[in-house]
Amino acid sequence: MNNIIKEDIARIITGFNDWDRFRDKTVLISGANGFLPSYLVETFLALHKSYNTSVIALVRNKEKAEKRFSHLLNNSNLKIWVQDVSEPVHIEDKIHFVIHAASQASPKYYGIDPVGTLNANVLGTINLANLARKNEVESFLYFSSGEVYGQVKDEEMPVKEDTFGSLNCANVRACYGESKRMGETICVCYHAQYGVNARIVRPFHTYGPGIALDDGRVYADLVADVVNKRNIILKSDGSAIRPFCYLTDATIGFLTILTKGENGLAYNIGNPQEEYSILELSKILVGLYPELNLEVMINNPITNASYLKSPILRNTPSIDKAMQLGWKPETSVVEGFRRTIASFL
């Protein structure tokens, strides 16, 4: 774990103030070695000496998990559980919290593995909701996505949790957005029928250390270009507008919803104050390292048939509901991307 991540984990521990909820408890985290949930694993296990919090990291790839958490393998509070979350989960340990974050979130998977994409969001949610019901968990947190909103009219921005636009379900790219919607419905129904303490987060464009440089999302591509000292060549006009939330801020938001969110409700987690077009973001990133003399250029559109481009020009969240629980993002794009790039150097 490099110094940037160590600093981030320390900031999360300082920025969240309800750690007693996790004293002597076990948290199951699916997709644990993924970009977003791995920070949760790091944070809980950084607390193990003070709070004795245990983590069951549910993953599909044992080797990848052991590489990501190599510095934690001697920690007796970490258990790595290997299976596909789309299959029924039979874990006999007493579990107090479930965080379902297993998902193929990158667009590069939507064209080549749409079924695998929707399986984790639908079957995986059912399987973990059943596990949560069996354990009568204190809280079940489902990682949804800002993509559930579909194409929302600009006058409805920033989008609130009860506003929805169109999403063409008869389209392969809908494997992600539609299955995330269904996952939310599963959570709401398990709460209504079985009393499962389920609540939902909808992350918006979260970035930070640990993101795979070949992730496929545009901000990962931009970071990869700067890290490798390459000019940024956009494969669009760069006009798409996105709000960018640093991983440390988002993680504190996830923990806030896990502990303080209302059952059966969804909460946006993002940073609408840091909203930029892709072209603007590209110029900011090359401007962080003027000594590299990098340029931003616009070239031909994406021709890879497996990459299914989003039709949404702008999506930015209202975070009023999460802020009412005491959370707010604090990291600027300049600071956040500087830290992200530095973590790879």
C-alpha cells in the first residue's frame, strides 16, 4: 500500500465518526478487490486493533485479491472467500453488515459480457439479500449507479433520487443500467417483505488511487496517458460533462449511508461542485504537469465495437439527501487527480 493510499485511509478514519457500530462485527464485502470496495476493506482492517472489525472479502479471482491485499494477508481479521456472487452464497460465519459492490462497472464489459454484467447485479443481489436476511444484518448496502437515471432532461439537473429519464431496455448497453435498477428493486422488496435493512448508494464518476489504468472509463484513460507521459488524444469532441468525486470522499459517503441511511431508500454519492467536460478535465490534467509538455488533441471516434458509448451528455447528482446525514465531498478535481496520478508514480 503506497503512501497516497495510506493517507487516504487515514483521512477516511478521521472523516467518519461512527466506528463504534463496527466494534467486534463482521462485514462481508462482495467484489472486494474492486476499485471502490477495496478502500472499504483497507479502512475496516486499519481499525482492527481498536475495534476488532473482521472482513469477509468475497471475490472471484483469488490471485488478484491476494495481490491487491498482499500487505493484509497476515491479518487474522481478513478472510478471502472465493466464488461468483451469481451463485448462492453459503457462509456460516455470523455476518453483521453486507456491502454488495460486485459489478462489472466499466463499459468495456458491456459489449463482450452483458450477461455476466447483469448477473452480478440481479442474481448476486438476490443471493446476498438472502444471506443478509438469514443473518438479520444491521445493514445491507447495495452499490447501484448514477446510470439508473438514464437520459434526464437538462432542466432536471442536478438529478434527485426520485427523478428518472429514459433508458432503452432493448439495447445491449442497458445490461448495466437496467440490472442496477432491478438490483435496487430487489433491495426495496426484501426490505418490504422480509424486513432486510437494505439501503442503496448511487455513485457518480468516482476516481482515485487503485483505478485500473485499462479500466475503459475515460478518466482512467486520461490518468493512464499522464502517468505514461503521453499526449491525451480524445476519441470524441470531449463535450460530455461529468461530476468527479474523489474516492476518499465517496468512501466516507458509502459508510454514512451504510450506518445512517434509511432502509428502502437510495442516496446519490458524487461531487456536483466538481463538474467538468471531458475536454476541460483533459486540459486540467495536462496542466498539472507542465514540465511534460503534454497536449490535448481530438482524433477519430471510438471504433471498437465492444465499447458501447454512453448516449448521455450530462449527468450530475443532487446530493442533498446524503448531506442531510452529515456527509459532503471536499476534494477538488485538481487535488484528487494530482493524488491519483502520484499514486502510480
